[in-house]
Amino acid sequence: MKDLLRQRVAVQDSIIKKLNNQVKLEAQASAAYLAMAAWCDQNAYDHSAKFFYEQSSEEREHMMKLFHYISDMGGIAVSPAVAGSQSEFSSLKEVFETALENEINVTESINQIVSDCRKNNDFATENFMQWFVKEQVEEEFVIRRILDYFEMLGEDPKSLLMIDERVGGVSYGE
Amino acid sequence: MHLIHQTENGQIVQADKENCFYMTYKGMEYKMNVCSFIAFKSKIDTYNLELMLMSDVTKNDLEIIPLCNKDRFLVLTLEEMIEVKHLVQGALVMLELNSIVHQRINRANLV
């Protein structure tokens, strides 16, 4: 009996499901960042708004990367339905704290996929996911560093202005 | 033709020459290539049977499920949904088992 399934699909169904869940998570993150960008814009935090617009685009790129991989491997990529995002925040610090929580959730989910790939001997998907593992290190670092500024400078108007100006300059150097 | 999985009212067979599957359910035959079969399984998976069973809404007693590219439609009662879901999921498990067997044979030949 031919192995029709393997001839057509290179990744197991259970892994495809998890990758589709990740697609949804990235789409939700993209929408959440867009809402954060809007809040920052409304409150005149221009640099933070720019930062979150870029983050939103980046998350969408991550989603598309996963989406193409699922299709290329012969799986069914599901265009995700995205739930409403939080659009009200009490402070700029809260925005970044929420962003960090989001990133931690994404990291956990990616780690879980890598762990499942190992259990299922799916080396190709594990290799593919390593790019996301590396990316998450950077994403978490940048937001954590911005949150450090709040600890250092406080949240009076002048400090907030200084923090906002520094947001775009934070980068992760390995 | 290889029988993959069967239930009381249905069966799924693999046709090696045509590289496709035939699902027979209550006397009707549906031909699916691998892609259509996986799409159909994904579609079936999205139905939450528990939720449908618990719901008082009468529309949940019947479901219209399109086959790949909406060539044909399956109109199933809740009871039939349970059976078709079992049929398709069971078939996929058997196909994955076949893949494992092929993998093991390939590996043994490499040693």
C-alpha cells in the first residue's frame, strides 16, 4: 500500500494544527500591537506609536512565514479569526507591560512547538521554528529594556517624553 | 484498493493506482484526492460536537458540509456527524500508521 499521506504532506497533522494555532497567535499579536500603536498616537507618544506600528507589521510577517510553510508542506493553512484587542490603557508603562506579556505567551507557544517537533522527529519544522526562537529572544529583550527605562526614570511627564524618544533606539546585539 | 477504516455505515478505501481515497457513506461514494481528504478532515475537526449536543438551538440538528471545492455537499444529522468524524479521524490515524511502517522499512533498509 502506497504512503499517499507522506507523498503529499511532509508534516504530521498534529504539528500542522499547532502551527495553525501559532498563525492565530501571531495574527492576534499583530492586532494587539495595532491597538497599542493607536493608543500611543492618541496620547502623543509618537516614537512608541511608530514602534508598535512596526511591531504589528513584523507580527504579520511572522504569521505569513508560518502560513506559507504550512502550505508548502502540503498542510491546510487556516486564515485566522482575530478577537478584539485591548485598546484602553492607563499608562504608557501598561502598554509595554501588556506587550511583554504577549511576547512571553508567543515564546511559550513557540517553545511548545519545538518540543513537539522533537518528540515527533520532525527535524525540518524544528529547524524552521528555530528562526522564531531566536526572534523571540530579541523581541522580549527590546520590550524588557524599555520597561527598565520606566524603573530608572519614573513616570513624570518629562521622563515619559525621554522614554518615548528612546523607544526606537533599543536593539538587541548578540 | 486498500480498506483504511470503516464504521457501521461507511468506509474509506485508498486507491493506489489513482492516488486517491474513496469514502462511502450510507450508499453514496465520494472520491477525494489527498489534499481534498485533508481539507475535509480539517473541516470536520472544526465542528464542536459537544457544543452542538448541548445546544437547544434546532439548527444544530443538521449540518451541511461542503466537500473540496464545493463539488458536492454532505447533509448530516448530528448522529451522522459523530460517525463521519469517527470515520475520517480513524482513517487518518491508520494513514499515519502506514507512514510510520514505511518509515521503519526505509530505515531498516538503510542499516
